[in-house]
Amino acid sequence: MYDLAMTIYFGMYGATMTTNSELFWGPDSIMMLPYMSAEMCATGNFFARMVGINFAIMTLGYAKLGVSKDAWIKQTMLFHVGTIPVFYMMCANTDGTEFTPWVWMVQIAMNIGLAAWGYTEMSKSKTK
């Protein structure tokens, strides 16, 4: 189940960030999760789309291009654990001028939970 959930999770972020991250995750987020509290400049939009494309490539790698379940679990766990310090230092620990701190704190909590779930799935696997 973890691998399917992560396929949906990363695929959704890939699709929304590639097409229009401002619409989905900006100050007036239709998802009601305004990761950014200010409109992004052209540079921000460019890098948001690049992240979205990378999420889509990761997802397609597992869904269609032969990346193994074990590798997929490890990749997604690395993302969840590796981004926590950045999410905290750069986004959740701000004055709210550019990022919406409460959304990033929710994201950090989700990352911890998803990493723990992934770890339990990895522990069941034959390749740790």
C-alpha cells in the first residue's frame, strides 16, 4: 500500500507543480494549502515546475519504467527524511512573509509519518 500511496502522492505533486504551482499551492490555493504566502516570481515558478517535473519523473520511473518497489520505497523515504531540515529552516521557521508556516509544519509532520510508514515497508522487504 505504501508504494501505491507514494505513487499518488508524488504524482499529484508532479502534476500540480508542473502545470500551475501558484494555482494549487500559492496564496490563493484552490487546495486550501497555501505553501507560499506571496506570489512567486518567474524564478520561483521555474524552479517549482522543475520540482514538479522531477516528481513526475520519479513517479513514472516506478509506475512505468521499471524502478523496483524496493528502490521506490527507499527513494521516497529519502525525500521525506531529507527534506525535513530544509522545510523547517527555510519555510516553517519564517515570519510568514513568503511561506505559510503552519502548512510547512503540517508537511513536516506528514513527512515524519510517511517516512515511518516507508521504513516499516522497507523492513518487510528482503533488501534493506
